[in-house]
Amino acid sequence: MPIQTSNENMDVYGYRTVMVDALNKVLEVFCDHGEGAIDEVMTNAMAPIAEAIGANEIFVDRIVKVDGESRMKRMYRWDKSSGGRSIENVDLLPESKAITNWVNTLRKGKAIGQCLSDATGDERDILERLCLKTIIAVPIFTHCEFWGAIAFQDSDIERHFDEDCMALIRSYARLCANAIIRNEMELEIARQNEINKKIAKDAAEAEERTRIMLDATPLCCQLWTRDFKIIDCNNTALELFGLKDKQEFIERFADFSPEYQPNGKRSRDEHLKYVKKAFDKGRSNVDWTHILPNGTLLPVEITLVRVHYKDEYVVAGFTRDLRQIKKMEKNILRLETESEKIYYDPLTGIYNRRFFDENLNRVINTLSRSGGVLSVMMIDIDFFKNFNDTYGHSAGDECLKTVAEALSKSAVRADDFVARYGGDEFAVVLPNTEEDGARMIAEKMIQNVRVCNIPHENSSVTSTVTISIGVTTSKVEARRRADAYILRADELLYKSKQSGRNRYTFGDL
């Protein structure tokens, strides 16, 4: 939660709820927009998130090549004072040490949260020159390559955000990036076939699709009097409940709710309570369960709004069918679960070989641009075959789990990761770790496994399970492949085994 927000009395849960609601609105905008409508879409998508976090301006910047050098170019700008998006004077960002430092940080996948009172040197100078109190920037990556960033600026208040809020902001950045990149692909196709003509056609088709979707929206409406009687409904209500006319809907409406709602409360009592609240407060919302004439339960969201009608007030009830949304939520949860399975080893719970291969290449690409240092380890359990032969494969599985946990506890930085490479072999990637740091972590891993005190009576090293490690460190160069690090670390692991095991061997790449 930010230290200061537009509502300082809002609790952490309330603020995060506001952020989630804003993200949902942004998601709806991106899901509804048609091809070629990205300018308007970006305006509509930036407004909810700007309001949620209290930003004066939002910028979308991307990396471009100018005379062989990488520069940041401003693609979109949302300005609160002008009421929306502006692209006047879109140009390259000025060259400065502060901006270069920020871009290098973003290339590493890290977000920037800078307040004026905390800034020093060049960063403070540029914040003062731009009259900013706060700047937040989130990186955008596509296909493991740095694409650009989304920046949020506030000239009025210094704001600090916790990790949960930053995670939500990163989600927003990914949505914007997907929309922009998708649009660029569409434009590239359009350029090949008379650009202007195709864009105009796509815009017309998008407008027609929007009209069709609105006409087909399953949002039914009823009008209620102060004595809780229905006086009218729309045709969509008849379609939703499968009725022939409005009179049938009015006469049978009480039959369309079960006696009790899922919260255990009587439907009639809850219905009266929320309609009365709408009359008294002007508005109320409730999650509800209807029952269709065929007995099917219908989850809905009902919004009740007080409106003026024929010299009196009535309440309009807008019912939104949630069945499709509930199905989508289940599918999203299933996809997230399946996605996790792709990159995790089912036995040990740590990353698997696939994750290691893909992310080692990503790390090398990122560090090669920043001139960073990379350390890689290959690790083997000493005499693990003897362990399995002595204690059985079930005990061997438990041994692998315990060793994996001990290794993971030894590499705790956000960018570090430990993976099961295969069998009893593990691999560790340590970005931006010099030789001394890599040696220290290797020693810590050996000690942590030793402390586990796993009996191993058929080891010629000690009476407990031990590990051997090969460690290599190198400044990353673009021409160097991931295989080179793995091969070198494997050679050093072999030397550790030849030298008596239960140790690490270090060597430059």
C-alpha cells in the first residue's frame, strides 16, 4: 500500500481492491477493442489505473535503435490535466545519466520506484527539472527481450507501493504491452495491403463487432417500486429466464430465487434488504443466485440503482449473468496450474530442466547487454546410486527432496534459481554474482546438506549424504552460449569428484 494515496484512510485491503477493480476495467477494455483501435484503447485503459494509483501522467516508452545506439522513444502519453491521451511532440527521451541508469535497471527486469525526497544526484536533478514528486517505471519484455517500459508520474504527492501493488502494476504493464504488440503486428500486416484502406475497413468492422456485442449482452433489467413490486422488465430479462412475455416475468419473479442464498440467508429477506438500501442510499450491489424454470442455478451480479420515474423514485435492477465469467475463472485457474507444472519438478518442487534451459538463455541475453557477471553451478549427490541400492528408491526420493530444499535455502536472491537438472544432478544460476560470492554460496550449500545429516553408510566420503559442486564465473558476452557455462561447470564438478568429493571446484569460463 502506498504511504500516501488519494484516500489516506483506505486500508491495505481496500486499496488493493481498488487496484484489482482497475485492472479488471483495463482487461475489459483490451478484450473489447477491435483491430486498429489501439489509440483510443490506450486512452481508455490508462484512465482506470491512473485513477487507482493517483498518477498525473502515464507514459509508454519503447527501446529503439538510433545510429546504432539504443534509445527510449515515447509511444503513448496519458495526461490527467488534458483529460486523456496526447501524442504531441512524441520523440526520443533526452539523454542523461539518470535516464541511462533507469533504463539499465529496467533491462534487468527490475521496477523503479523513485520519490523526490529519496533521490540524489542526477536522479534528483531530473525529478526537480520535470517537477515530479514520484516516478514509477515497470519493464516490458517480449520473447525474453527488453521491449520498453510503462512509467507513472505524480507531480503532487510522493508515493511508495508495497510488493503486492507493484505486482498489480506489472500485470497492467503486461496487458498494455500485449495490446501494443498485437496492434503492431496488425499494422505490419496492413502495410502489405494498402495500409490506409485496410485500416479504415478494420475500424468499420470493429465498430460493427462492438454494436453486435452490445446488442447481445445478457444484461437484464427490472423496475421496482417502493413497495417492492416489479412494474416492468426488458426483453433480455425474458430471454435470460426463457419466458414468453413481461406479464409472466412479473407474476413469476418470486419463483426465480431459491428459498436460501449460498450465504445461508433467506432470499426474500435479502432481496428486500438490498432494494431498500438502494432506495435509501441510491445504489447497492449484491452477488445473487437465481434458479431458472428448468431448475438450473444461475449465478448473477445485481446492481440496484435509484432512478427518477414519473414524479417518483423507482429502483432499476441490472442483472449480469456470471456463468461465463465463473467458467473463465475456472479455466484461468486451470491454465495457471498447468503452467506451473510445466516448469516445476514434480518430485522436489523446485524448477526443472526446461525452466533452467529457457531462463539461463534469458539471463545471458540480459546480462550481455549490461555487461554483467554470471556464475553457474552443477551439483551432484555423492554416491547416490549406492544410496538407492542401500535404502531403496523411496528413501532416495526423500533424499532428493531434502537436498533440493537445502540448496534452495542457500541461494535466496530474487534472481537466483536452483533447478533439478536430471537424476541426482542439480544446476544453479547466480546472475550478477562474482567469484567470491559464488564460492561463498557453494560452501554454504555443502554445509547445509551436511547439516541435514542424511545417513549414508555406503559412502566412502562420510557416513552422511554429501554433494560435489563445479562452479564457474564469467563476464557475460553476447557470443557466449549457455552450453559453454554448463560444460565448464560439469568439468569442474568432475574434478571435485576426482579430488575426493564433498567439495567444490572453481574455475573461470
